[in-house]
Amino acid sequence: MTIAKNIPDSSTLLCDVSAFTKPVIISLVGAGGKTSTLFWLAGLFCRTGARVLITTTTHMFLPASPCPVVLCRDPAQLPASRFRSPLLACFSGWDAAQHKVRGFSVQTIENLIAQQDLDVILIEADGARGFALKAPALHEPCIPQSSSCVIGVTGGSLLGKPVGPETVHRWPEFAAITGLNAGNRLHLPALRRLVQHPMGLFKGTPSGCRRIWFINRFSHNENHDELLMPMLEAGEVDVIWQGAVQEQPPVTRRLVIAAPD
């Protein structure tokens, strides 16, 4: 086996997504760019001709987008024709106080998966209240068990900076997992502990589900391969993305164990 390091194109980004049973269910968890990553992926899949649905199991901000938005009590009751648009966002309601859309229960989404003719369903399955980092509470995240892939997002912009309750959502849980105290500078080994820990970034990920760790807004000034590569070799994650989702290309480096040619 070899380590592949490359700037990915859409066909290799998710490690042969065409091999998954349709619809491909991709859940996003963590903090520091989930919604932006979700809408970027939606556009990426749409350009391949896939029919894509965006939704959430929590609350999420809705960025400016040409994507049609449907608000309904139960999406499984909508006519199938509503899902023939290349891209559609579906939510249960609008929370005016938070300026966020409300999502559906995991069971409602599982029912939708079984009934609608879709290629990809993208789900924001975790909330972070705008923070760049978080650890999940006991009731989080809310990941459908039908998920084919879970993308765990962490904000790399905090690396090297002091962290604490002001910068990290669910600070007590984060501190317990990473071993950091308020005021300590964030380092990559602490993020690795967040990724590794059963109550950490990928908590609740279904067995056999592909795990992708996206270090968003990651600086390439230093080489961290000596820490990242063992995570792949140990099977802690299947793929590591590095990049900045608000830039082009959003993912500038993809680390994965690849079979030799």
C-alpha cells in the first residue's frame, strides 16, 4: 500500500463515490465550515448530473444560493416530481429568532431515503453555533444510520492559537477529550485525539461508514504528515482533506491510503 497525496478532482474526492448504493448519504459533523462544505459538495455533485437533496437533522444557516427551498412537515409526503430538480433543499421550518432553518428527525430522513428517487442526500447532522471547533454533547450528533460517508470538519484557523470556552463549542467536552486547558495553544495532536476518541468528532458514525476528516482553513506552512499519515494507516480515518472551503479549489490536498497500480 502507498500513501496518495494529491489535489483531487470530483471523481476521486470521496474515494469512488460511484461505488456506494444510491442514494449516497453524506452527513457532515463538527464545526468550522460544515454548511459551506455542504453547499460546495452539492454544486460538485450537480455538475456531474446527480439529483441532490440538502437537509439537516438540526438547525442551520441558509446561505445565499440559487437552490430551490421547500419547507414542509414531512418530505416523504411530497410528490416525487418536487425532487426531480437537480438540486433541492428541504427543511421543516424557519426559525426567525435564530435566522436558521429547522431540519427533520433522523427517522423522517430515513423514511425519505427509502421513498424518493435521489442520487445524493447531503445532511448537516451537527450544530456548532458558529464556532470553529467543537466536541459533541451526549445528544449529538444526529447521524442517519443509512449514511455512506461522514465528513468531520474542524477549523484549522485555530491551530497555534489559545483556545477556551470563547472559541470552542462544548468546551468542557472538548477539554476532557483533548487534554487542553483554557488558554493552551491548539496543536494538531490535540485535534488527533478529538478525531480518535469514541466521544469525539466521529461519535455516532455508523459501522462501515467512510470517515473523511476535513481540516478547513489549514495552513501548509508546516509539514504535519508525520502525524497525519499514521492516522490513515491505523484506520482512524479513511481520507484527510486539507484546504479552505471558501477558496478555489476548496480542497488543495487529499491524503489517502491507495492501492498500488
